[in-house]
Amino acid sequence: MKAKLCAIGLCAMLMSACGGEKTETTTPQDNQKTIIIATETSFKPFSYLDNTGQAVGFEIDLANALCAELKAKCDIQAQEWDSLIPSLNANKSDAIMAGMSVTPERLEVVDFSDAYFDNKLVIVGKKGETVTLDGLAGKTVGVQQSTLSGEYLAKHQPKATIKPYDKQDNVYLDLSAGRIDYMMSDFVPVSDWLKTEAGANFEIKGEPIDINDQVAIAVRKGDPLKGEFNTALASLKSNGKYDEIVSKYFGNK
């Protein structure tokens, strides 16, 4: 019996010394912080689904780069646009990266990081037609609901019939099907859509409208994550990683 116990003890010692399969070790990854980032995946090229159903795009790459800079793990979750802020404030996510503009109304309920993109608005209609903002009076114009496009149009052309949609993709569908006359949206995703077969017969009308629209990361009020994101974003801009991601999706913006 003593000999057997000694053998067992020796085996245990050997397993401990040699890294046997029962030995448990703690790696830095075990203690890695996870940041849940909510997005809306119908806003190509910012955030959209590829052919395999995976979320891809400028904001997805940027989110992953920011998490890497913070030595954190990204958990990117797709949500409906109108649920993004309520979900954030219900602690179901830690941040929002979804082409979200900084507005006074949103600043009342969330904090924003430094801007990571500057946006402009555009009017889009069939090729060959000439139209200005004034010319939208009496026309049906599609916008994504709860966005600056609808707010701007309501303020500057109240005589237009504004038709809001839950997703930008549905604005594209109705414009290409002739169910609306024009749409107003953000310059970059629209430019991307115009390169597709569905957008081939449409064009941007006039010059993009600069409304000093800045896109940033939304976090809960008072969350120190805002400062962490600002530091990480500044680092990505200084080391060239930010420009690399921008160039991948927008060329020399």
C-alpha cells in the first residue's frame, strides 16, 4: 500500500512538473475584458452582412481595432436601429457603433466619444432629372427614421412628403421600385449603393450638404469607457491603423 501511494504521489508530482493534463493555468486571455458593441447591419459600407451572414464593414474593422488597442475582446451584436440607445441604457450593450451622429437630443441620454467620421447628406433621384432642395416640395422623399436626414428635410423643406423607413435598405428598395420620388441619406453609403445594379439608374443631385455631422461611439452617461475609446482612437490615428481602415473602405477620403 505504501509503495502504491508513493507511486501515485510521484505521478502527481511528475504531472505537475511536466504540465500534465490535469494542471490548470491562467492565461492573460482568461482575464480579458469583453466590450459588447451594438451595431445595425444595413448600412453598407459602415456595417453590413456579407454572403455568409457575418457582420463586416468600416465600423466592424474599426471596432475590432479599438478593442485590440484596449486589450479587450469585441462582442459585436446586430440590433434594430431604434433599439440601439434603449438597449445601451438597459445595460444590454456597452457601446454603439452604427453610423450614429452626435446630436443635442442624443447627448441628453448618452455620451459620445471623439468623432471617427464626418458625414454629409445627399439627395438621390433618377438620372437626368434636375432637382434641388426647393424642388422637393410636393415630392415623396424616403429617409431612414430617427436620422438627421429626416430632421434636416423636415426643417428645410417642410412641403415635402417625408416617408420614414426602419432600415436604409428599404429606402433603396422603394426608390428603385418607383414607390418614392427621391431619397435623402448619408453620402458614403449612398455612393456605395449607386455602384450596384439596383442603383445604376440613379444619381446624387447637386452637391453634398455639409451640416457638420460627426459620427462617434455612444456610451452610457458617465461611463469611463468614453475616455478609453478616445485614447484608443487617438492611438489608431497616430500609428496609421485608422487611415488604413478608412482607405480600405473609402479610398483617399
